[in-house]
Amino acid sequence: MTDEPASQARRVAVIGAGSWGTALALVAARNRHQVTLWAREPEIARGIEAAHRSPFYLSDFELPENIRATTSIESALSGCDFALVVVPSHAMREVVRGMQPHLDPSLVLVSATKGVENSSLMRMDEVIGDVLGFEPRFVALSGPSFAREVARGDPTAIVAASRNLEWSEMIQRELSSNHFRVYTNTDVVGVELGGAVKNVVAIAAGVVRGLGLGTNAVAAIITRGLAEMTRLAVTQGAHVETMAGLAGLGDLVLTCTGELSRNRHVGVELGRGRKLADILGETREVAEGVKTTNAIYEMSRRLGIDMPITASIYALLYKDKPAVEAANELMGRPLKRE
């Protein structure tokens, strides 16, 4: 497939040089933008500058000349037209604090982070606004998208959500190509909560696979997980339609069934009887669902929303409940009307 060129070359900052940040840097670079990729670790920035490859993330992909790397947030943001913030949810507040002195208020900030802050139960939109002290030009980027497949150029469709359609349409225009399709949406709450809750459900889907319970059980987890996600999101003002779209059902199915899903992998290994610390210690990658489970469980408890999958995974991760007991809870819910 050939790329559709963006309207004009832009200067783009990508804040976060993990797998997803690296993949999105490639997306922007293939659209002929000048990309500065900010890395926390100096060895990543040095590796990209010296060899045009990340030493740790998607290291088998050569990065083009129009991607440069830096450890200076000020340098990354200098003169950029929009910034993609691609860091773990638990790091968002700290990173945005570091960005704040160098941010032009007119800059469009795009969060590609899927999670909820544990301490405050804020979505990333709320965290960024809380740090900055004003409502930024915010876009939430989410949807079914494994970083490796995006880097490879496999066809992908995602959502750019903003309360101001002009901002999401800008991101749609500047990142879309024949193989990377960006759709717009005004439901920031739904897009962000969909991206957060699906990781919790993916751990549950992994657990039942790790226990050998079969694809029927996975289908049940996905279906009931969508119901949980929808109950929570709609209570917070999201649209039901969003939950049936790319950032809801689409991302949920991918993360619950795809072999590249880190959250599903965590669940599979837990189902096989391994300890969480051992599983997480094997990789530099972040499984967002582990921390997000705590936040979503607390949110559901405070709001009085029934989320049995989340409750079971919370007990598995944080209360040492055996995986087989958690799975039995999930599959042994009282019979009632669907």
C-alpha cells in the first residue's frame, strides 16, 4: 500500500519511546513529518541516534532519518505542531509536569495512553488538565492497535477523540494513511475508559485460557466484559455507541484474543500458576491492566457499579486469590436475564 501524504510536513514530538511510542513515531515519519522522539533512558536515545534503531523496543525495525531522539523534553517540544504523549498511565503526571514549562497553550496534546491514575482515579485527560491548570487542546488516541503490527505497516483503524472536532480532525489528517486509518469522535470519556477497562478484561480472558477453559469461556468474558465497560463508561457520561466501536469492542476483542497482548499474556501466565512478580519481571514492557485493575475496581466500588470481572481480577492480583477460584467466580455468576 502507498501512503496518502499528510497535508504538509509538520514537526511532531513523541513523548515516550516504548513500543507504542516508537510505532507512532514511525506512523508520523512515514507521513513525512519531522519527528523528535523523547526517551527517558539515555541509552535508547543514543541507540536511535547512532544506529537508527531502538536498542530495546521494536529493535528489528530501522527508523528513518526523519526520526531523531533526545532525552530533553524541551528539545522535543521546541517548535512542534502537536505532541503525542505515549507513557504509562502511572507516569503521566510526572511527565506532563516536566513538559509544562515548555508547552505552548495552543499546542494539540494527544494522549495515546490507556489507563486510569490509581491515586486520583482520573482519566489521562483529567490528569493532564490537573497538572497544567487549564483545559488543553486534548485528543485521546485509542483503538485496536498492536505496536508491532502498526510498525510493520499492517492495516489498522483507531479513533482520535476530542471535544473540539477541529483538533481530532487535525490528528486524523496528519496521521492517516492507506494502512493507518484514524476516525474522529467527540466522546473523550468513552474512548479513554474503553481503553482502560479492556486491559482488565484481557487479563481475565488470559486467565481462562491459561487454565485451559477454551474459547467458549473467552467469548463469554469478552461479552460480559463489554457490558461492564459500558456500565462504567455510560455512568461517567460516555456514549453507548462508543463502546460498540473501535475504542470499545474493537480494542476489547483484539486485546483479549491477540497473541501480542501483554495483558492477555499476564493472565495466561497467572492461569498457569505463575506469580505476578515473576511474570512482570521478564519484560521491560508495561502491562497497563495490572495497575488499572486497582483503579477501575476502586472506581466501580465508589460509584456502586457491578463489575464482577474487575472484582475477580482485583482479588487475583491484589488479594492472592488463586486463578482457578477467580475463574470459577467469573463463570459461576448467578443465573439471570441477560
